[in-house]
Amino acid sequence: MTKIFTSNGTWDNGIFIIRIVVAFYIFRHSLELFDMHILIKFLKEINFPFPVFSGYAAKIIEFIGSILLAAGLFTRFITPLLIAVMAGVIYTMSEGDIFNGELPFLFALHFALFFFIGPGKWSLDYLLFDKRNNKKI
């Protein structure tokens, strides 16, 4: 009962589960990389600058970012890039309105969460960098 009525979280397992689920959903969105016609056409219609480059850059960041996020590798490097992509999605798809662009805004919040608290103990960042330096999470 004392674990239920406490402010302490189950960070190691909870962060891992949320990180994997968020990475899975972003990976699904990134698969549009292999069929870019619709995205590029849309970006050209709204006169987005450099539509081909912007479209491919966003999808490559989503694709590689989802894999790195799932592995928990270079988390504090990739999450700002993913946040920038989600800001671009909100700007183009929802005309900058976060209430109409709820899904990309929630993704951006998750990425911010991982940027600030890190990927957790169940990650390659922990194994490669923190464990060697004897840091605790």
C-alpha cells in the first residue's frame, strides 16, 4: 500500500515502456519516407520552403530518431530534432494551432520529457555512458 500512496515513480520500467511505445508510433509515421509523393505535393501546394528537402529531412529524422529513441541512444541529441519536426507538422498541418494539432503536440511533449529526464536505465545511453561513469539515475 505504501507504494501506491507515494510520489515516487517506477521510473526505470515506466520510462522504458513509454519510450518504446512513442518510438513505435513515430516509426510508423516515418514509413511515409518510402512513399513521399503525397507529402511533397502537399508541401508544394502550401508553398513551404524547399518542399522536397524539408519533406525528406523530416521523414529521415523521424525514421532514424524513432530507432535511436527505441534504443535509448543519443537521446538528448535526437529529441530536439524530433521536437523541431513536430513543430513543423503543427505549423503546416494545423496552421500553428496546437489545439488542432494535438497529436504532434503530444509527441513533442514526450520528446521534451525524454530530453529533460533522459532515456532511463533501460537504454544504450545508460549502458554506454552513465554506467561507465558510475552515475545513478
